[in-house]
Amino acid sequence: MPNNVSGGSDTPVVSPETEQIEQKRSHEVEGENPLIQRVQLKFRNAVGRAMEEIPDEKIRTGIKKIQEEVLTLLKQLQEKSGLDDKSLQLFEDEIIKSKVDGFISKMALDTERDLRRQLSAQNKVLKEGLSSTQAELKKEMYDEMTGLLQKKYLLSGLKNILAMLQREAYQDPVKVSLMFFDIDHFKGVNDTFGHQAGDDAITGVGKVVRDKFQRGSDVAGKFGGDEFVVVMPKCDSHNAAILAEDVRKKIEESRFTTFKDGQAVEFKVTVSIGVLTANLHRFLNGNIDKAVDYLINQSDVLMYESKQKGRNRVSPKQIELGEFTV
């Protein structure tokens, strides 16, 4: 015996869900006349669901509004044209479809605009957060007085340069030059003009370095106290010595200003520079940290040679840097 037949009767068993849907449909098509009933049903078919099944109140309100507009339009058409009910039905589908399609397009446009506004607001928040993060990162990376890299980021930059140059040093060596210098008699500047003068001297020297080394591949930083380091990838010993001499001369000719006892005072400083140029040969990546230390130390030694020779001068040297050097 079929499952949907009971007690020999051919009457189908109607599920509660089906009954509920039919009740909704019956309720939905209740109206003053067949025109209202048809329009309500056709709207249901065009929208794809009963009005009660639409969760968005804004959409429900919009559908009801255009449904009323269609009814008004059809009633006016029927009154003015004298069309009978059957003839009027020929126009209903096109009018309803047009109205529903227009409503859906408008809703899509409104949704897009809302989405753009939300994205714009989110982007603004993200940009403000990014700007704040960039400002914090810049403050951490760069020395406040000179605008040059802090020591940690200077060394990181040197390490990255060596790693990059390693890719080109498999057959022929690649040159990299370092300039290491500090301010001569820096303690004397502080003792004579005050500690503010020392800060002003560091700031002034930092500006000279920034102005001189604007090539994107160069890395310049404040190594500590009154010490400075500039890394110049693919710069040979001749050009490195010329650049160092330009820096030395520019600083020597500069006039720095400070305030002492409420009055502006001009003073001058000089620097002693060590310039190391390395012919970089291939070496294992694990030795890059050792190579960084080796280059810094050798550059520092050259700076002290300049001091021993009378200060305010440049001491250059060229070395081979490879697997067995470090």
C-alpha cells in the first residue's frame, strides 16, 4: 500500500510545512478584486519568495511600495483604456517585471554605495593606523638628531647589502666601501661651548651626510655618540676616497651655531675618516654576520689611523673579503 494513502482513502496527506506555505499564499492573494490577487501572486513569483520570507525590512517596504504603484498604474490603465480583465493581463507581466528589475537594480546600487562608504571609512581608519605605525617605525629606525639610521638598522642594512652582493660575486668580486668617522675633539666642543653645542655639531654633521648620500642604495647611519658610518655598495676605492674627502672638506668649511649664556655662538668642527673598500668574494651565508663585524672593525681601525696622523683627514684602504678572511 502506498505510504501516502491511509485506510484505503486516496486523499494525500498534507504536511504541516506545505499547509503553512499554502496559508501564506492564501493570505498573500487576499484582496479587493482579482487584479490585486494576480499582482500579489506575480510579485511573489518575480521576487522569488513570499513577503513574510524576506528578512530585510527595507526590501519588504520597497516591494510593497512598488506593488502599490503597479496596482495604481494598472487600475488607471484599465479605466482609461476600457480593457477587459483578460486583455489587461497581457500588460501585467511586463509592468511587474520592469518595476521589480528596477527595484533590484536600485537596491544593488544602494548596496554598492553603502559598501563603498564602508570601505572608504575602513580605508580611512587603516590609513590613519598605518600613518601612526609608520611614524612610530620611523621614530624607532631613525636617529632624532641627525635623521640617519639608528645603529641597529644601519647594521641590518649592511647585512642586507652583503647578502644582495653575494648573488653577483660567484665569479668576479663585487666592491663595497665603508666610511667610518667621528668628530675630532668632541669632548672639547662640549667643554668649551656646552653639551648643546655637541648636539648641534652632531645634527650639523648628520645634515652634511644626508645631503651628500642621497643614492637609494647607500646606507648612512649614526653608529653611536658622535660616530657615523656610510655603506656604499659597488663603489670602488678611488670614488670612495673622493666622497670621503668631500665630506671631510664640507664639514671643515661648515659653521655650526649654538646658544651659550643666551647668545648665539658659531663654532667649527672637523672629522677623521676611515675608508675601507672590500673586494667581496663569495662566502657562505652563515658568515655574513662575521663579515659585517669585520668590515665595521677594519673601518674603525682606519679612522683611528687618521686621528693618529693628526686628525681632519681620510685614511683609505682596500682589502679582499672572502670565505677565509672572516
